[in-house]
Amino acid sequence: MFQAPFSISIFKRAIDHNLVKVHIHNIRDYTHDKHHTVDDYAYGGGAGMVLKPEPIFEAVASIKSNIDLKEGSGTLPIILLTPQGRPFSQKIALELSKYSHLVLICGHYEGVDERVRQHLATNEISIGDYVLSGGELAAMVVVDAVVRLLPGVLGSEASALDDSHTSGLLEYPQYTRPEVYRGWAVPEVLLSGNHAQIAKWRRKQAILRTLECRPELLDKANLSPEDRKLIDGMKEGEDSGISTGH
Ligand code: 4G0
């Protein structure tokens, strides 16, 4: 399941260039019984199985023993992916990108024994308000978001710090050739070569999109007094003359 995402595109390059290493561990390998039991019925009853604590604690202990944290870089985040965790964000991705090592624990079934959360995990993260059949996809989402922030992983042309969710606004619309597709023309200003006008148009579009799709982001965004004036005008329902198209 982890193979495909990590063997294509930026991951393959990052791994091949030794910018990152990803190790997959199966908790079944840390069981001692003949059936390699990793789950059991829930105390108190109820449908579904619960992941047992022992294989998870033993897997993490073994992984830890193989990590040598450089002096000073201190702590090792042990992250449990569950729907009950803190909502994942670009800010958390940036924080996680500063650590030399991360351990991610993928929950499964109806859940994980609470002692894993209380006494093993240092962080509990959710990638969104929905339930997946396992934490693996959630872990891959976190790893993807973190790895693209590591120095040298993205091409120099695309700065990870330059994109949406760092500025706090949604991104402005992008166009490439052809200039007219099925009668839909690229906005004139983008062909003008007037860089000041283009920057102004893009800023306005970013604000407009954010206002329409994610208004709550505007409260936290870093906005100039000029941006604020623009927004106040849009909120009053005045015709901005620009449509986001959705
Ligand atoms: C632990 C993460 C793990 C508990 C994991 C489910 C969604 C996410 C799992 C459960 C996951 C997310 C209590 C259902 C595995 N689903 N949103 N599934 N419970 O990050």
C-alpha cells in the first residue's frame, strides 16, 4: 500500500537523492503468538476490534533503538493518526519538517487501545473529519506534506513557502496555453506584461476566492490595509467585476 506513492514523482527523487528515508514496519512482526495477533475484542463490548497495545509498544521501542538522534535535536515525535487527533495543517507540516526523525502510527479497525495514545504517542493528528479504514492513507498524506518542505526536495522554481496556506489565502487562478480554449479566454491582464497590474489582479483573485470558499481564513491571513478595503467592498455585495467561476 505504501509502495506506489513513495515510488513516484517527488518522493522517488527525494529518496533517490537521500533527502529522506521512509521505513514501513508491520506490527504483526512484533507479536509473539503463533497467529501474530494484533487486535482483540473491546472491553465493555461493542462491535469491531481494537488494536492491542503490546505489538505497537514493541514496534516503536525497536524503531527507537535504531534511531540515533543527533545531539541537541532532542525529541522524537511519535504521531498517532486518528480521527480524534488535532486537525492537520500546513503549520503542523512545517513544524514536523524540522525534526530529523518522525514515527507515525497507523491505527486500524474501530480504534487503538487508549494506552497507546496516553503513554506512547506524543502527538495525535487527524487529516480531516472523516473515517478511513486505516491510518495508512492519513500517514501518507502527512509524510507527503512534510517531505515536500525539506530542503532540496522541490525544484528551485517552486518554493514550498510561496504557496497557498502559507500566505493564509487560497491561491489565485493559473492559466497556461492556449490563450483561448473552447472560446474561454485567458484574462487579458495576464497577457499584458504589466507585472504590477498582474500582481494586483492575482491578489484580488486570491482574496475573492478565499472570501467565497473559505471566509474563516481571512481572519488569520496577513492582509494589508489595502486588502482590507478590497474585502469590505466585496462583502457589501458590490460588483467586484470579477467572478471566481464557481
Ligand atoms: C484509530 C485517521 C485509527 C481510530 C485514521 C480509526 C481517519 C483518520 C483509525 C479509528 C483513520 C483521519 C476510532 C474510527 C483508522 N481514519 N481523519 N482510520 N476510529 O486522519
